[in-house]
Amino acid sequence: MLACASSPPPVSSGPPPVSSGRSDLAAGPIAARPGETRSLFAAPWVFTDEQGAPVTLDHWRGAPIFVSMVFTNCTSACPLTIDKLREVAAAFKREGRPATFVLVTLDPTNDTPDQLRRFKASRDLPADWHLLRASDETTRALADLLQIKVVDNAHIFHDSRIVVFDGSGLLAGQLHG
């Protein structure tokens, strides 16, 4: 588990080769069980995007979706996760492959849509990236699904993980931010 102020885990190099229906990424501890067909899109969760509009993850069905959980006040682990996502996005763009990038805040109390918009602008995040917030319950449920361990006391401590789903919302693999 990482504290926002701690040093991050090692980052793997190179873009992940993701294609629908199979995984070339490191399976790690969140690998789907044999025969599992539960889709990320099956969850009934409703998020609010940085514009204040309601959205479900099903909205991005069709292309690989990279999902990570961050928060706007993080100054160590989260920026490195975002840098890793930038590398992956650039590789997908160079190769002409579609992909969707979604960052969900771990701090929905403080990361309002307005704060997410300011964060996106201040970090010069790509316009086609999606910053989302949800209720505390939905945030915890997504963290559980992604197997991101979170401890929230005076500071938010969390795993730095990017989880990749194929265009059908099935687990394709993970990267470490």
C-alpha cells in the first residue's frame, strides 16, 4: 500500500498490448477466475464526471478502458500513475489503437466536479480523459472490484494500480503506476 507521500512501486516499461478478448498484460492478483464473464459494465454504478454530468462506465463500451483511482491532493504516487497513463495513451495513439482513460477519485468528499475540472486543467490532462467521482459506497465498491487497498485516516493510503478492461468490460490485465 502506498501513502501519497511515499515512493511508488517500480513501473513496467513499454505500452501494454491489449486486444479485445485476450490479455497480454501481467495477470497479477486480480486475474479473472477461469470462465469468469462478469463485466465491469454490469455494475449499476452512476458516477459524476468533471462537468457534473451523470455517467456509467458502460458509456465507454467498445474499446479497452484503463481505470485507475487517484485523488487531486496527492503529490507523489498519483502523479506517477498519471505519467504512466500518459505513456500508455501516447503508445496507443501512435499505433492508432483506440482506448479510454478513466480516473476515479478516492476522495469524493473533496474532489467535486469543479475540483476535478481544475485538476484536469492544471495537470494538462488530455481532453478525452474522464475524471469521475461517486458516492463513498460506490467508490469503495469500485476499489474493491479493482482490488485497490485503501486506508483513509488522516491521509489516504492506497495501492497504485491501473486496471485494464477490454471493450466488453472484461478484465484484461493490470499495470502498476
